[in-house]
Amino acid sequence: MTRILLALVLLFAAASAQAAVRIKDIADIKGLRENQIVGYGLVIGLNGTGDTLRNAPFTEQSLQSMLENMGINVRNEATSINNPARPTTLRTRNVAAVMVTADLPPSIGAGERMDVTVSSLGDATSLLGGTLVMTSLRAADGAVYAVAQGAITVAGYSVGGQAQNVSQGTPTAGRIPNGALVEREVQGSLHEMEFLVLELKNPDFVTATRILDAINRYAGGRYRAQIAFERDYRTIVLSKPRHIGPVRFLAEIGELTVEPDTPARVVINERTGTVVIGRDVRISTVAVTHGNLTVRVTEMPVVSQPAPFSRGQTVVVPQTVVEANEAGSQVAILSGVDLQRLVRGLNQIGLKPSGIIAILQAIKTAGALQADVIVQ
């Protein structure tokens, strides 16, 4: 608990000394974004760790289709009209059906390469040592933008026998560095845009205003004109001067620095016990007490023996011991003008992470926590 609270104090100290950041680190250029592409393919060359074709019929169908497209007949010959040709039942464990995914970078040209991620679809136990066969990667519009092929790099492993299995990482997924060759460029260019639009990654009125002022202050001395205006608290529109190219223009604007404003927010993850408190969180004066009542019930049965030469019977007499203990709770007056005082007050009570979460939620319910509480 002490480490967690210490981390919160360090977070506050770092936030208090927050330095200005570059505009390109807190805003994106509208239209210049990645596009997701995906494809279905086969991985071959596995050392007996591929799909069981009986449990993964789609793998067998894909393998048959691939061989037939290469001119290899995998069908039994037709003996009569009533007995047409049927696919041969394949028996192999060195093939696996996979999904191939990648993010197509903006402004990437045909002939360039990019990384792809390969993930198993069937019951393959490992893709280690496998090679992806040529796979088309399509975008949401259905067009093929890249083709992937190559040896797979797997970080995990899985070995074992009939009684025991040892695995580390995720051996059923891997990557192919530079494994995809771009075949089609994404339409759109900076030179075709009349206006350049900046979109804030974390929309905020104050941050948008600071960016607008910084750009116009720079443009007033550099271009002798005001080139930026806000559309809303997320979007800032730039009018590019005529005598400068868009790449150099955006490079100059992106290097300008501003100090972004962050909302007062508390993020709570109840599953992991993580509490993140922003630097601008304020708390009104409130008294907090936290104590635990522990009740322990113990069964201690006693065997009762009859007197000698009597007609009594041996019986078990139940005996219950009930212990109640209430830990000495403390009362702390939290008048946290800032996060540092809030953490100091919680330290006085001596709380565990679960207790901190309960206290913060109760303070918010009481209306004393002047921040948004987000529970994940």
C-alpha cells in the first residue's frame, strides 16, 4: 500500500512540474491515419503443431483449394455419374489456418514493406518455425492493398507430453517483420487539401485555445498573418500559406510547444486495485473513518464419555467459539486542497488499495470530491 501511495505522490510531483509538449504529440492531422487490413491464409512447415484437420475442416478445405489452384489434383477420380469425384481426405499436422492483420501507414507507397501479425484460427498448438504462404490483405472497401508472406517470428513456446505441458507466452501468434508488400496506395495527399485540420487526441477547451494562440503567435512573426481558427474544442483549422509546402509547414507547426490542460479525474480499476488521481483533483473538507469488524466462528466438538459400568453412550457434544475483533479505526480530516494532502490524509488511516477505492467512491457520493470518477 505504501508503494502505491508513494507512486501517487510521485505522480503528483511529476505533474506539478509538467513541461510544455509539442503540438504534434497531442494532435493528429485529419486525413493522415492508419488503415486496418486483414487476410486469411495458411502457415506451413510446422513441426507437428498445426491444426487437426478433423477438428478444423476449414483448414483442410483451404489446403485443397490452394493445391488445386497450383494444378495439383487432390480429388478421387469419378467412377460413374452417381459417384462423382470427391476431395481426398488429407492427413497432416504441419499446416495451420491463420488470420493476418496489419495497419497500413498513411502516405505509404506501392512497393514498400510493413510488419504483419499472424494469429491461429484452429487448434494449432504453436506457429514456431512456420512460414506464411502468400496472403492477400484487404481493407474495409474490399480492395487488396498488400500481400504478406514469410517466416513467422514467435516469442512463446509450448512443449510437453501426454501427462504434462509447459508453455510460455503465446506460441499461437507471431509477427513477420517487413512481411507485407504494399500493392496499392491509399488515395489522398496533403497537396490536395485546401485546409489542414488538427484534431486533439484529448479534446479540451483550454488546450485548444492554447494551441490556437501558439500557432497564431508564431504565424504572426513568420508569415505576417493569422492562419489558425478553432472549429470546436477538438478541431483547429489551418490555412496554409502559399509560399511554403505542406510538409515543411506542418513540421514547423508540430514543433511548437504548449502546456496541455487536463481535467480533474480519478480512474479506478477495481480488478487490479489501481487508482490514478490527476493533479487537478480537489477535495472539500470531509471526515473519514475506516475500520474492519472481524468475526471468527470456530467449531471445537468435545467427546463425552459415560461413567464406567453405566448404561450411557459416547456422544459428541458441539462446542462453538465465537471471537469478534474490531480493528482500531482512525478518523482523519481530509481537507485536500490538492492531491498531496489527499494522499497524506489517506496515509493517516492506513488503507489498502481496496480501502482507497471504497473511500474515494464514498467521498464522491458525499459530493466532496471535485473530479470525475471513472471506474473500469
